[in-house]
Amino acid sequence: MNIVLFGPPGAGKGTQAALLVQRLGMFQISTGDLFRENLKNKTKLGIEAKTFLDKGELVPDSVTVSMVEDVLAKLGGKKFILDGFPRNLSQAKSLESILMNLKLKVGKAVFLKAPYKALLGRLTGRRVCKNCGTVFHIDFSPPKQAGVCDKCGQKTIYQRDDDKESVIENRLKTYEESTLPLVEYYRKTGIY
């Protein structure tokens, strides 16, 4: 069964998706990870996405949808988890069309939520290794040595621009306006 995980930034979509991948052997499609990969490689998409991500805004639907479609087309029938996509009704409808064309479907849409204060704390405390992408948290899972990645040993741990408090507040506001309506959309489809 293919799954859509959605909810506010910091609700645990990536964490839960990783657990499902590990237990069920599914393929995780995280638009955030895809954007970061493009940012790291300084692709045209990455440069375009950065201007929006740094302000806590959503990357335009056309860019996001095309990127996800490309990944889905290459899966070769492997079961997948969409982590944080779709983020709005337009993307949900585009996803429906893509899946129909690829003869795929989503079996469940799972909504994750958490209190605002918890979301803020989770996101502002997150740190990432620029070198290998390992994620840490200053309170819950700090590196053994401050600023040094436990996995690759590089001193490249930093706070992403989109994890700063002012940006997060904007991300949460955007979420409420754009993503929250997906609850009703997926209820109507019967897969919520």
C-alpha cells in the first residue's frame, strides 16, 4: 500500500516515514530531501527552490509536482511513502492525475499533528550535517561532540535557514492556510 503522510512542519513526518521504510521496505519520497539535494548540488531547481525555502514559503507547485512525478515514474512498482507531499489541494489533484497516468494509487493518507509549542521547539532545535545530511537536535539527540557529526566526523553541523524561528512561524502559518484543508479532501476520498 502506498501512503501519504502530511501535517505541519515538525510533526514527525520524516521520522515516521523512515520507520515505515525500515520496517516495510517502502521508498520514501520527501520533497524537502529532494530540494536539499538540489540545493547541495546547486542545480537550477535547487537555486530556484532556495529563494522560497529561505523565506519559509512553499516552492511553486509546478516545480514540486514535476519533481515528484519524475521520482514516481522511476519507482518500477515499488511501494512508496510521500512525506510532506502534497501540501495543498492543487498538488493533491495533480498527484491524483499523475497516479492515474502511472496506474498507481494511494491506499492511506495519514495526518500527523502536534501542539504549536512542540513544533516550534522541534524545528528550532534541529541541526543538520552539511556533509552527510545526518539530523541532530540540540535537546533530544545532540552530537556527542558539539558541532561535530557523529556519522562522518566532519565539523559541519549547522542550523538550516528554514529552521530559524521567524521562518518557522511563517511556515506554520502557510501550513494552516494551505495544507490543513487536505484533511477534508482526503476524508472525502475515503483514504484518510
